[in-house]
Amino acid sequence: MKLQDILTVDCTQCAVPLNSKKRILEHICSIATNKIPEHTKFELLESLMEREKMGSTGIGNGIAIPHGRLSKTSQVIAVFLTTEQALSFDAIDNRAVDIFVALFVPEDCCKEHLSTLQSIARLLSNKKLCKQIRKSSSNEALFELISNTSEIT
């Protein structure tokens, strides 16, 4: 599954003024609760934190893909945001992170989940695209940029 297939404009935010890993994860969960009403913000945060305990989802180059598995849900939800300032996220390259793509996936969709993560990582490996993402000046512009970008293979 491609990011373009699961991202919606109301789950896309540009230049969010947050400055800590915990706050960014809480903000992601606040956005996602509108799409996943069967789960509380706390349950969503718990799913992300559970994954972060296994190792940071900061994949390098200023990018993180926090993700969590959920019971009682059948849909995949993506939240895409950038921050005003890059923040410490314990990324594998020790660089601060300013591009976040969070996923919430059904507990029983492991294979599809891994495929989606690979697709997002491949998409964001395009340095030119990441530069455009960082320059986006509105939520709508950021959403349009992602929506109109073909996956890099």
C-alpha cells in the first residue's frame, strides 16, 4: 500500500511548533483519534510507544516513521507532518527529525504493514522530494505534494 492511498488532508500538517519526541507522538495521536474513534488518544500513544521501546523509528536523514498496531480496527491510518524545527528523536543516524509519517495498522496485517513501511521509506529516500516537503508552506500544499508524487522505485 502506498502512502498516497491512505493519507488524507485532515491528517496532514505542516510546520507544527513542537519540540520533543513525546509531544510530537501525542500530537500525532490527537490527529489520528478523529479517524479511529474506537481507540482513545492514550491507546494510540501506547501503541506508538510500545514500538519505540523496541528501537527508534527515526530512519535517518531527518525522517521518522512511528507506527503502531491496533486491535479492534480494520483500516490503516497515516498521519504526515513536518515540524518548524527538527527535534531529537534518537534516529539511527543521530540527526534531528522534522518529517514524520505515522501509521496505525490493524494487528493482523503484518505483511501489508511491512510493505507500506517499505513504500514510505522508498518514497522519502528521494532527497529532492524531502527538500520540497520541508519547504511546504501549508497543510494543503504538503498534502498535494505527497498526493501527486509517484513512488520512487
